[in-house]
Amino acid sequence: MKRVVISLLLAIALVVPLANAQDEKQKYPTITVYFSDGTSTNITEKQWVEIFPIIQGRIKGYDWSGMMKELLFDSSNTGLNPYGLDFVRGIEKHTLNEWDNNYARVVIEALNYTYDLDSDGDGYTNYEELNAGTLPGDASSHPGLTQEEFWNKYEGYIIIGVLVASIFVLYFVFNREKE
Ligand SMILES: [Ca+2]
């Protein structure tokens, strides 16, 4: 029995690094963008690496370098997360010609397009999240608690607090009537 467990552990220890090594092969997924004029292009890993510094150059509040994967892509690293989708939508408002002539400008305009949106619907604009260092494509990551979450989290304490306060008030009111 012991031998079986050890063999299993050894097998896992060998397979896990292999699986990770395969993930490392492709750092960023290739994304096809469809421009407004009906043309399209692929953004490959090599191009993503060139795009990231342009994005970072426009964000003053937080250093995203090294976190671009989490910023734009889904957890399986095969597609875009909600923020990445909006960013690519911003790119798609342009044409292949504009992309080929000056992709940096297209990237900046796509980034500007995402600012006022709330891609993950957590109540914070992408602009706020980009500068606060929380993930604009993940609703569970945001600067503070939304009002709804605040209420869900503290509802019990608030009700108990109001009850305790009411008991105190009643206690003093009754005591005063006795005197
Ligand atoms: Ca958000």
C-alpha cells in the first residue's frame, strides 16, 4: 500500500513540472482581430510583447508589466477575459491600414476606449481599476467593496448593532419613568 502511494506521489511530482513546461511554451495566445473595414489580422505573442509597453506607458497609477497576462487573457490563457475583449473591440474600430501604419496609436486609442467601461461589471470603471492595480476583467478583483457587497458582508452586524442600541434606549427610557 505504502509503495503504491509513493509511486503515485512520484508520478505526480514528475507530471506537474512537465505540464507547467508546456504552458510556458506559449506565453500569450494569438488573437484574431476583425477591423471595421472587413479586414483582419492575427496578434501573435511577438506582437503582444510589443503592445504591452505601450499600454503600460499610458497607466500612471500602477505597474502592470509582468501582469499583462492576467490583465488581458482568460485563466486558461487561450483567449481574452472581459477586459481583453473590450480592448480588442477598441482595436477593431480601426482599419488594417491604420494598424499597419501606426499600431501604437491604435493601441492607445483602444485603451482610451476601454477607460469609461466597466468590463467585468463590478461597479468600478476600467480606468479606476487599471490605476488601482485590480483586474478590470475579473469581477472578484476591485478596489473596494461595492454597496451591495458591503451590505451582504455587514448586514448581520448592522442589524445586531441596531438591536443593541434599541435595547439601551428602551432601558434608559423605562428607568427614567420609574424615577
Ligand atoms: Ca470593473
